[in-house]
Amino acid sequence: MSKLEKAIQRLKSKPKDYTYGEAKQLLGQLGFNEYNKGKTSGSRVKFLRPADNSIILLHKPHPGDIMSPSSTRDLHDTLKSKGDI
């Protein structure tokens, strides 16, 4: 099983301890690049895939790195609807 397949399986299990770092790594493997939306974006982060101009918006958790369960579920559902997982 490749790193990408393992990362997808982890997201599919919708763990309560899924981290922003894991999400960033998975999205990078799927061809997305991270962009801050500007000085006033706060913790909002945009991921753009240039190949098809697909956009995913995430909330960067703070002070820790663990994403909320609803954010993890939203990421899973978004990637599933795009056909990436």
C-alpha cells in the first residue's frame, strides 16, 4: 500500500485526532497547493489544484494541530465528491 493509499484510508476512517499536517500532506499528494488568502485571512487556508482549478477551503486549527471532527468530515466529503477518494 502506497503512502497516498494509507493517507486516504486514514481520512476515510474519520479519526478524531486527524491533524492539519496530515490534511496538508494528503492534499499535496493529490496535486493541491496551499495558499493563505491574504493578511486578513486569519486561519482560513485555500488549497488550489492548478490542473483543474479545484479549490478546497480549510480552517487551520489553533493553538494545536488537530482538526475538528466536522472539518475532517467536510474534507472527506469534499474529496469524495470530487472523485479523489
